[in-house]
Amino acid sequence: ARAANRAPPAGGRRASRHPPARLIATPRAVEGGASSVGPAFDGVDDSATQSRGRARPQLACPICLRAFVAGTTCACCARTFPTIDGNVLDLCLDAGGANGAYTDPPLRKSGTTLFQSEAVATVYENGWRQSFAWAGFPGESTEWEHAMEYVKAAGHGGGGGVLLDVSCGSGLFTRRFAASGEFAHVVASDYSASMMRQTVAYCDADVATASAVKDGVLSFVRADVGRLPFATGSVDVVHAGAAMHCWPSPSAAVVEIARVLAPGGVFVASTFMDPTAVLEDVFGAGAEAAAAPLAEAFVNSGVGTGGAFNQFWREKDLRDLTGMCGLEGFERRRSRQFILFRVNKPL
């Protein structure tokens, strides 16, 4: 059983510099031990919520982006969104098999489809993610530590604010964020229902994250990163671990991430670079410019894509994409084909 959201305890935790406005809905306990998702909005206006330092993102209908209360019908577009197994709020357009669950052609062809498999969700933390070491990924613990360094450098963590873990997979980093005590609320989100079920299972089996769910610090929302069901400016930190190479439309996703971030918020992400990135490790920083024509040819060729990969990234493309979406202050760590970067939303 799961408990309804409540405000974090007073004292010992500082509020975010830009506390989002309202509470998110999260599963809550009902008689008999079953669980359901119910509204957890406090009914006060934004200024009152901010003055108390609450830190919860506000849900929004993924169709019209109007404020939305879980378990109700959107007053604007008349859609009702179900839950998955009673504990994951499903806020994707195809929720509940709506109208035959049409999907766009790029989505059918992308790595998104692969990760909807229950088999892949099961093995993701049992060899799949660990295999990224070939590309220079430093291991989950080290990657999380570096991500937290970027989060704290941007002035977040310390017990306040909201972190949204998009394309969270099986919740590998979600659990670390939720158990860290660095955030007032963590939202685990992925497009794959199978991954969301696996995330819930792992969180239930972990004492720290099970407590976070019970205390209203952790919740689960199935969502499309290209149409995030959260109000504008309602999130302090967005994290995407080893995900951007799978997204059908990275530009749509980064626009949405920029929209939901509060002013001063930070986006931290890791992904795969194209193979020419290893030349920098061998020949130094000047190698990237020299190898630019080769990198462009490789990326445009589509070699190596398919399955889990929609594309490989060049650092220049990551800088350009985040910059065109209004995010600034690009910083990164690189090793072979691994890159972890952060960008901020201007104040």
C-alpha cells in the first residue's frame, strides 16, 4: 500500500530557490491494502504554496496542458487517464488504449519500442546497463555522483526542490535520487509501461525507496518526454541517464524539458557520442575540430543505429540543441563515447 503525498517535514531541509507551485498526485493507500491514485492538490493558490516552500510539480493534461487532478476527467479535452497496476499514473496520449493507441511512424521504428519489452526491462540492470562500459560509461555509482555534482553546482539538492527522472528505465538512478534525501520530491517517468512496472518493483524491494514512496517523496508517472504532463516551471531538476540516443525527437523532448524547468533549473543528461569522440582521448582537445568532417559523415550515415540507438551525438549538436531551446551554461564530462552534461534554464 502507498500513502498520499504530504509536505516534507519542517526543519533541516532548505526549500528550493524556485519552489514549484503545487502537489503532484501519487498513489495512496485504500482499505484492504489495494492502492489507487488520488488527487493530492492542496487547493491553495500559487503564492501561498510558494511561501510555505512546498516542492511538488503540478500535473498537466498532456493534450491541453491545463492543470489536471489525477483520477478526474480533464475539463478542457474530456480525457480521463488511468493508472497502471494501481500505482503508476499513465499520462501518455495512448493511455488505456485510447482510440486504438495510434503511434507515429518514427516512434514505431525507434529504440522506444525495444524498451517496451518486459524482457528488456528485466535485464536492464542485470547486464544491459553495465555493458555500457565499452563506451566509457564510468559505472552507475560514479555517474550518479557526477550528476549530483552538477545538480549541486547549479544550487539544487540539499533537501529541497523537485527532480524529474525522465526515461528512467528501471529506476536505476531514480532510487539513488529518492534515497539521497537531497530532494523534496522525485518523479520516476518513462514511456515504457514495462519499465515503469520494473521501477515500482525495485522501489518496493528497497527499504529506502519504499519509505520514500510511503512518505510522499517518490511517485511514478508514465509520460512521453516529448509531451511532459507537468505545468510550466514546476520542476527544479530534470535528469536523463543514457536516454537521448533513444528519443524519437530530441528537439521536442528538450523543448519540453526547458518548458517544465523552473527559472534557474538544471538539466543533466548522459548519452552516447559518435565513435570519433575517442580521438579526443588519444590526441587531445584539438582532435574534435580536426575530426568534425568525419564525425558529421558518420552521424549522417546512420551507421550503428537501429535497435536501442536512434542516433549517436556530437558534442556540438548537444550544445546547439540545448542552446536553441533556451538553455545555457553547457558543461560536460567525457570519456571515449560517454558524455555527461549539464545546462541551466536562465533565471
